[in-house]
Amino acid sequence: MKKLFFIIQLFTVLCMWTSSTVAQELQSSHRDWLAYTQNTNGKLVCYLVSYPISSNGNYSFRSSPYLMVTHINEDTDEVNVTGGYKYKEGTQPRINIDGTKYRMGLVKDETAWMRTRKYDDILIKKMKEGHRMKVTGTSTKGTYSIDTYSLSGFTNAYKKMKKLCQHSNFTLAE
């Protein structure tokens, strides 16, 4: 699990950084969702990104929060959220999709994930059906944020991501 955590954290950093070995390309936009591919040393990675349509809280400053769904392999996709600050140890960011609530069980620095693939699948299904998604988190300073994401366009962006990486050669572990 720690190896997976490290790889995901590294991937998240790579998604925000481009160099000669990493080529990130916007493939399409679907309302409030962007579908990307990234070529990392000859490996194709596909993912979706969305940014909050509104944010509240008692924080004074933070970097840009975002929500991402990454295609891991043929039958696995993973949801993660970045709050724009380091999450307080022992806290679990909370998700609310049109009244249905979830907790993100894995937290590392600024990023949170669902605890298992089963919960990722449930969350993605609810994201396809939903309209709005709120993510509430607590920082190491004790401040909180509530970020609201539109799910408009998510289903089409998700289908596009799956098509782009239908035969992806990206694997987390060998």
C-alpha cells in the first residue's frame, strides 16, 4: 500500500509539471471537466481534472484545489482530491454528492483518496449520476475549506478518458 501511495503522490506531482520526459496534452473539455493524456517515458496515462466552481472556508491562503480521476488500468480508475493545503493528520476529507456522504480514507500531505477500489467505483458511479460535489477538508492549521465541484460534463469526460486509454500500457507495479 505504501508503494502505491508513493507512486500516486509522484504521479500527482508529475501531472502538474512538464519536462522533456513528460508530455501532458489536453485532449478534450466537457463542460467543467478536462480530459488529459500524459506520456511519461513512453507510458500513456489518462486522467480527468476539474476545479471548484465555488470555495468557502476560514483559510487565509492556499494553492489551487482540484479533483482528479486517473485511469490506472483496464478496470481500475481512482479518484483523488487536492485541498490546496496539507491536510491535518488524522482527518478525512468529506465528500457530499447531492446529499450522499463519503469520507476519503487515505490522506498524504495535500492529497486524499478513497480507501479501496470498491469505494472509487461507487464514487465514480455517483459522480456520473450527480449534479454537485462538495469536498470539505481541514488543514494542519485547523482551518477548513468547502469546495464545490460541478459534475456537469463528468460522464462524457469519463467516457473520453476510458476511450483514450483503452489499451494503455501504464501499470503501477510489475
